[in-house]
Amino acid sequence: MTKILSVTVVVALVLLGALLGCAMNMQGGGAQSITGTVRVVGNEPFTRVVLTVGENPDAATRDQDYLLVGPLGEELRRNFQWQKLTLEGTLCSSPDPAFKKCFNPSRIVDRNHGSTVK
């Protein structure tokens, strides 16, 4: 009886580990760096902070936008609009269906000096 219980617990732990590993892989897993321009898009009260990758943020499409979520998002909104930054963080599942890509920045890695300030 104890042997059957031990095998069941081991199998359950292996399956749980596999499921957690798949979930982490779907959400990006490790830290990544993305460089782009911080912008606020949308109309009040439905504005969103995004990081736009590409050369011309004024002509960007939604495919070039990463929705920024997490505690650093508000600081980016207040202090870094229209600045080109390199952010480190993790990819995530977008809470807003209008955005395909989502990024949870944990820190600002670099403020690029070629930024456009508006």
C-alpha cells in the first residue's frame, strides 16, 4: 500500500512539474530585453502604455506594440513617454485582446540617446 502511494505521489509531482514547465514556456520563462519607444495609446480612460519596436513609432502598427504591464508601467508612463529604452523583463499573456504581445518589464537597462522627445 505504501509503495502504491509513493508511486502515485511521484507520478503526480512529475506531471505537475511538466505542466508548470509548459506554462512557464508559454509566458516567456526567462528574462528578455526589448528595445523600443515608450508610448501611451488610446483615449482616456482606456489608455495603455506600450513599447513600440521599429524605426518610426508614429507609423507603428499594433503588431509592433508590446503592451507593458506591471509596476514599472506607471513610471514609464509618467517619465519616459516618447523615449527610446531597452527594457528587461518577461513576455506575458496579454490581458487586453487588442494587443497580441505583452511584456512585463522589471527594469530599464538602457536609455538610448537617439530618443525622440515630444
